[in-house]
Amino acid sequence: MTTARPGALRAAAPLLAFCVLAAGCSAAPDGGGESASPSKGSPSAKAPEPSRSTEPEGAFAADPDRLPRTRAEALALARAVAFRPEEWGADFVALAPGESDPGTWAVLDDDCRWSREPLPDGVLAAVSRYSELPLGEGRGAVRVTAAVTVHTTEAGADTRLSTTLEEAMRCPEQEIRAGERITELNSVGRPAGQGQNYADDSVFEMGTHVRSVDGRALTSPYHWTVDRLGPVTIAVSVRGTTGEGSPEATSVSSHGTVTMRSRLVDLLGETS
Amino acid sequence: MHPPHSSDPASIAGHRLLGRLGAGGMGVVHLARSAGGALVALKVVHAEFAQDGGFRERFRREVDTLRRVRSPWVVPFVAADPDAPAPWLATAFVAGPSLEEAVAAHGPLPPASARALGRRLAEALRDVHAAGLVHRDVKPANVLLALDGPRLIDFGIAREPEDTALTATGLVVGTPGFLAPEQVQGGGRDAIGPPSDVFALGCVLAYAQTGRPPFGTGPVDALLFRAVHESPDLDGVPEESADLLRRCLEKDPAPRPSAAEVARALAAPRDGADEPHWLPEAVTRLVADRAAAGAALPDIEPTAVDAGAAGRGEDGATDADGTGTDGAGTDGAGTDGAAGRPPEAAPADGDEEAEREEADGPGRRRFLLLTGGGALAAGGGALALWRWRDGDGGTSAARPAHTIALQADLSGDARRTGTAQLRGVRLAVQEFNARRDAPFTLSLVVRDDGGDPQRAAATAEELAADSSVLAVVGPTTEAAAEAVLPVYDRALLPLVSVTAGAVKLLVLGARSFVQARPHNSLLPFFLSAHLRGTAGSRTIGIVNDRAAGDYGWEIAGTLSKLLNQGGHPYVPKVVSGRYGGFGPAIDALLAGGADSVVFAGLHERGARFARTLHERGFTGPRAAAHGLLDPRFVEAAGEAAEGWVIAAPALDPAEHPGAERFTAAHRARFDAPPAPFAAEAYDATGLVAHALRGLAARRRTRGNLTAAIRGTSYRGITQTLSFSEENGSRTIDGTGVHLWRVAGGRLRYTGPGTPVIPG
């Protein structure tokens, strides 16, 4: 088609809903008047200043002496931070394989398909650990991936976050492996000081996970967050949370990101 | 309070519903009158929760317990029916403001008040815990203030995760910022006990004394992290109570004092008697006002606005009512009374622009420094508050005056736009007051927020506290809008913005916001239609400049989505706000085959981008949204700016048929042509005046005006404005976005944009 229908203007509507869900749009009155809204002089009043170019400040100061220098050190760090199955909760188990090949990282190709490629020069180590929570007979499982990537420089990790945002613009639909797709992907970036101050930078993505099982398409919410602290990125993806007895995707995700960030701060932060 | 929804029944179990006090995932809280005539807060649980047998059982058990609690500081239980199809619980209605509102309006409590508050809340929790209940959501919004002391409300009756505002995370029961670590860490219902309430009490008392929650505010994630890992921020808490609060805020529940111990520690040191005036005078006044308003509730109107009346215009009953001097006349009393006063005090820093304009203006105008009321005192010395009124021969002292305000950036980065808005609003007020048939006159209060979010929030608090202000036009910047929205929502004070266009602003649930321009996510439709249509582009390169925050994301993200859905080729590129220049991004766009470029960012970096693009020899179509509608872009980019096309929610009235009179008046009064957003602000003011005219004199309240503005349709000189009654967004009608082109070193208006490719 070469002509947009006037009705297409309303296509912007889904973004509204996304914005509600993204934490970057928090600090809201809830209409009931009983939510915790930011008050006069509160720290949250430091909202982003979109009318001005800002150089965001960092939230995390790594101790230069504690940063990994070799691939081996970086891999040890990534493994120390990335969640193991039991850390997600008592009933989580490892998928097979439970961990990615340490010489590779995930890349989204021109056809919007994810695959693992050899580590590029700017990346010292990348570890993805795959876990799942079986929900019982015929009800599928909650699948969780924890990915920690150590870059040689902070600028390299920063570029990775830009690339992540770009990927959602480029491929709102992505194939994560044969028979598994993410559709309706939305993303939002939140540098330090703009809606969060627990990481130097953060990207949050949400979409629908579609899996074919016996010719049927099973859908569930898909959540993905990546936080950057210095030269390290910590990512968590959650999918398959649907139906009774299943935990909330955001709840699972927060548990992972909060704890992994805290580990990284313990391992790399300034000790003083 | 909101009016009842059309879906609300007229009565529930013999209670006549008067309005809604609040609503959440779990149910709705109504203001109701019991069969016996008492006002009650009636909480009705959604029927779907009631289908869960376990839920109903917990509800029954907890209602039975609450029935036994006897505490002067706990809102009294009235009645409940756990077995109704939709279980409900009625407690006495307390008309007072919440602690949250009081602190927001008047700042932290003085030590003596905070101590009295702490003692009584601790006593309330002591009694609650003794009965075997845990509140689970102690926070400033759940503490109401009455003349004799606080009242704890909203008990954890069968509180479920759905019952909190922020449980989009599904993570916590309660309110992040006031949650104990054990609540955050998800130990389930069992991990939450009386010590969790003591932790929350510590947070509330810190908030009461500093105006800030001790673990800050912001995204849930950050709050939870801080509550679990960081020590509380107690800066500003007097030393004598800081130690006690620190113990309440222990991460481990075990060492925390019990509520009874807290009450004892805060026992009145001297006479032990509860002072009659336990709150500072300003807060006491707020409490008394609210109590008086509560007493007047029998007259509450069943519906907030008669949309027909709002749109009717100038004739009929509204005129007769509007010319009356009683009631509404008091709104303007302060202005009239001070009419002869010369503008003796000089405005403070940041208001020079405003002052200069006023000094240059025609001598017949009178400027009135607002001295009455608490607004000026509350504002501190940094911000001068001006009440301004055009006193032309047509205004009559017999007519009531209503006050509207402009909150704009008159001194910050967006001051050019803010000043344009100020001029547009002034012309609208002047013109309105000159009309002999106007049933009232308008007074104008002008406030400069510098575009700074914190200053903007403080400004909004002051305008909200000035009860004569019926509506606010503004603010200028997106950041300021985000900061002021909760404030104006709380006050139900209509806020009409012609520049703040983020979609985010529409989904925050703000009840009184009106966005009088197409929102940012609509601009990409016009950009796409221009580039693929007129400019003949095939592959659009899109640059999202992260330095522009949500604005850049909204433009670039929506544009890529739109093109993706239409199957049109595009090349997206995201540029860091932190590292590097634009060179690599431009190389990538060109390598990807882009034959046109959209820059989603703001003027300063936009100029750098344009220069780099120019250096690469790119001559294809280049476009942007209103972030580049700024002479500074043209100036800084020089030759590289030539040919750029900008889609903006603003037109040039000098080139727009129908705006001739406005343009002439602007030139006559300000000796300059109108800048972008002057005419739009003029229309926003006309919209407010139009809606106000449609209301009978006795109904000209903030709440009614909000409904009237959202419900009306107004034909201005730039556009016809109508809105969603639900969220105040402008009706999507394919108009309101205009194209500009840089030519000959100037921004030139080329006409209305179109969201579709013609033909």
C-alpha cells in the first residue's frame, strides 16, 4: 500500500498501553488519588529534561583495579553474577544446555533471527544461563534467561544498549529459535537519572512470546531488561508466564535484576 | 472526589452513593450516605475476587477483627457484608486531607506536630496489632488529618497484590517507598507482620518531617533495591527522633520496636495533654476547609457537568447566572479589592522578561501583586507572583472576575516558546475582557517555572493552593508537565498544555489534564506522509538521539513501527547520548540505502547532526519534528540547515487565513510578529474561557471546568479543539500538525501537514 488509511493514526494506541507498563512512565497519579505520587521537593521530581540535550551521568563507579582484564577473569565474573536455576526459586531447573558456549554471544541477523556468533573483539566474556519453572502437566513452563556480558570498555557496553534499542526498531518481530518468536516488541531506554538511578543505563522491552506446540500457537508475555553498570551488561528475559499458578513476569525479572546488579556492585564497586 | 460513574448503581445495601473516593484493582471506594444519614467510605470488592472462597473467608475474618478494634486514631468501622455478591465494608467518612496532601501543600510538619502524629499513629497500630490485624499499607495517603488527630484508613482487609497502584510489577503488596524489606523480598503473606507496619510507620514519620520518603521515589525496582540494601535518608529529621526512626527502619524485623514502644518513646514529654492545635496553622486551615466542604456534601451534584450547557455558548440561562455578583464574585474579590495598588514590588530573578513586557505595555493595564492568601508566603521569595488584569473601559466592577494562570518557561532553555505563550494568553485575556457581553472578566496570574521540573512542581503547588485559580495554561516543557501533573490532578485543577505532547502524559490517569495539541506519537504519520509523498523518498533513515530522552524515542520508535507495519523500507539508528558523534550513524544510514533522513532529537545536537550530514554531502530530504523548530537550530547549523522540513504542532498565524486579527493585535501590542505557539496558547485560553462561559455562575468550580473543557468543542483561530473525556487527549482528526521549511536562513511556514499521502 502506498497510502496510509486515516484509521492508521490510531495505530499509535498500543504505545500508550506499553508506556503504562514500562516503569519509565511511573510516578503517576492512579486516578484513585491514593497512590504514592511524587511530592514537592522529592528526589523523583528530577524528571528527564527532554527540551534540553543532557549528558547523562553514571550511576555506578567501578573500581578500576577490580575490573577484569583477561577473558578468564571476565568469564569468572560473568559466571559469578549470572543466576543459576535454583536462584530464581526453589522449583526452577536448568534447561539443556543450561549455559551458553562461553566463546559466543547472541546476535540478531538481518532477517531478525537470533543466533550465537563468536565473541567480537570488544567483548571479553558472555554467559547466558537458561532455566525454567515447569508449571505442571500440559501447562508449559516459565523460561528465564540470565545473560551477563563483559565488554572491554564502558563505551562498548554503551553501544550495546544503543544496538538493543535499534534492534526493537528494526525487528518488532524476532525469531529466538526455531518454533519460538517474539512479536509486538516495544522498547524503552532509561539512562541513569531519567527514571532510574540503579544502573548507568537500562533498556526494557516487552512483547508477546509465541511458541508452536503440536501445531498450536501458545502465547505469553515476553519481558526483557538489560542494565548496564560500567562495562558490564546484565540481561534477563522471561517468557511463558501465563495462567494460574504462574508468577508475574515482572516479579521474576525484578528478582533477578535486583540481585544480579547487587552482586556486580559487590564484585566491582569501589570498596571505600 | 470523582462523580459516580454511569455504571455505578444508585445505592448499595441501603447506602446512597454520592461519588467515588477512589478505585483500584481490587474494587471501588465510594462516598455514600447510610440509611441512617451518616456519611461513610464504602469499599466494594469486585465480584471476581469474591468468587475465590479463600478470599471471602479472609475478608470475613478480618472484618470481624476490625470490628473489635477500638482506637480514637483508627477510622471507625460502621458495617460490612462479606457474604454479598460483591463484599463491602463501610467505615466512617473523614473529610480531612491526607498527610500526603498536607505535606505536599504546606511542607514538612514541625517537630511538635510530627511527634503528636507519630504518637497517635503508633497508638493506632498498637491497638490494631493487639486485635491481631496487620495494616500492610501504612503510607501518607492512608493517614487522614482531623482537627483532633490523625485517622488511619484503608485497612488490609483481604488485601491482595492487585490492591496496590504499582502492582504492574506483581511483586509487592503495599506501596513501594513505604515497604519493609520482608515485604519486598516476597516472603508472602506470612512474612508480613506487625514489624512491617512499624517499618512503614518509620517511613511515614520521616516523610512527615522531611517531605520525602526515606528511600526516595521513582521506579519500583529502585525503591525495592534501596529498601532492602540502603540506609534510609533521614536528613532533616530532628536528632531527637532520628534514632527512633532508625530503629523502626531496621532491615531485620526482629530488632524493630513494637508500635507500643514507639508510642511510649513519643509520649508527650511535658504536660502529656494533647494540644488542641496539634497541627501548624496552615494545615489546620486546610483541615477545617475540608471539614467544611464535607459538611456541605448533601448538596453534591449527581453529575459534574452538563455538556450541553458547556457547548451552548453565550445565550440563555448562563448569562443571567453569570452576571450575578454572589458566589462566583468572591473568586475575583482579591483582584478587585487590590485594583488600585501600583506594582510596587519588583519581580524576582527569572521574571525580567515578564516584567519588561509589562513595563512596555499600554498604560491602561493594571498589575496587581497578590498579597492575600497564603500563595505568596508559601512561594518564598524566589518566585514573584503577579496577578495581572486588563482594565479596559469595557470591564465593569459589577462583573465577577475569574482567575486563570499561565505556567510557562520564561527564563530557561524554552523561554522563547514560553514567552510566545505568555503573549498569546495575554492577548486572549485582553480580548475577552474587552467584550461587553462577557458575563465575567478574567484575571491572569503568570508564573515562570524555568522549564525545571522541581521548580515547576513547586509552582504548581502554589497555584493549586490559590483557590481563586480555576484553570492553568501550560506548562511549556515536557519535563515540567510530567512533574506538575500529579499536583494538578490532586487539586483537580484544569491544566491545558499546547506544547507538552508526550503520550506518557495521557496515560498517567491525570484527571484534569487537557492536551491541546496532537500528541508526539502522531507526528511520525505526518513525517512519513511528507517524505514518502511530496519528497518521493523510498527508504527513510531514522536517527533516535538518546540525548533527547522520551521525546526522541516517541518520534523514532513510532515512525519505525509505522513504516514496519506498512511494509516500507527504513533504516533505524540509535545514537548514544553519552559517547561519540554522529559520523558512524550517518555512515550506517547511507550504507543501509537511506535516501532521506529523520532526526528525532532537539535543536542543539540537531544542528551538529545536520552539519555532519552536510559534510558527508547528503542532499536528500531531511526532516524532523518540532524539536528542531527553533531559530537556534538554524543559526547553529547555518548552511547545513537549508532545506530541512519540520513537522510541528504549531502554525505561523501571519501566514494562516483566519488569524489576521490576532497577528495584527500581536504586532500592535508587542511590536513583533507572533512566534510559534503564541496563537496556540491564545486558542487554549479561548477554550478555557469558552468552557467557563458555558457553566452557570455557581457551577464555576475547578472540577466542573475540567469536565466542561474535556466535553466541549471549540473553534479557535488555529484549529478546532475537542478532547477525549477520559484522558484529555485531543481528538485525532488528522489536523493540527504543520510543516515548516528552512530557507534563506529562516524557518518558513509552508502550511498544514497531512497524515496521508494524497492520491
